[in-house]
Amino acid sequence: MSDEKKLSASRSIDASAAEIFDVLSNPHRHVELDTSGFVRSLAHGDRVKEVGDVFTMNMEGDHMGGEYQTDNHINGFAKDKLIAWQTAPAGQEPPGWEWVYELDAQGPDQTEVTLTYDWSKVTDKELLAKNLFPLISQEELDDSLAKLAETVSS
């Protein structure tokens, strides 16, 4: 699903919500889910436990002139149900885009996962003028959920 400033993908995954949440709340595992090619490794951060936690990722992309880091500020957290973060260049406040994973248990070993990439809260006119959004495609969101499914089944 997409609208003007948001992309979403959903997939049913053969794993419990707890197993999926275990992967999503561990920033060390995020490189396994990346389909953009931007995420390189975790620079700093522990398992996410609550709103307010921050983890820093090593990234690389032409849109940022090569290597860079992002701080990811947890702004949504409900164990085994929801995890969300706003991303910012390291050391800066988030400019308004976020990643949201919603988990809906369909039984003990089946979970509907929805991944949303939302940039509707970006208001910085200079940033918007760069026409970076969406930086990730619908296909890459779908592929990220496929990687999540592979990760929890292996």
C-alpha cells in the first residue's frame, strides 16, 4: 500500500510474534533485513527495550556522499506487537521520517507483519527539495519482509 508520503507492506510469516520481535528489537540483526544496500553494521546500541532508546547504524549511500551514520530514536514500543523508530543523521534530531513494524499474532506460529516507511512528518523545506523521498521502494519493503521471514525460519 502507498499514499503520497507513506509506503507499507504486509506479509504473513510462519513464526511467533515473540520470535519476530526478538529479531526486530536487536539492532545487530538489522543488516540481515536490509534490501536497500545502505545498512552496513551496528555502530552503537543494545537491544531495544523502550521508547527513548537510541541505536546508531553505520550506513553507506550516494544520497549522503558515501559513508555516514544514523541515530535511530525509538518512538513506538509494545513488546511482541510494535516497534518504531525515527531516523536522523548521527548527532541530530530526527527530521520526521520513521519506520514502523506492527505484529499481529495469527496463532502461536503465524504472525501478520506490516512494515511502514512514513515520511509525512518531514517539514524541512531544504530536505524536501532534495527529492529523496521515498528513499526506499515498495519492492524493497516487500523484500525486507521476505528477509525477515527467512531470518526467523533459519
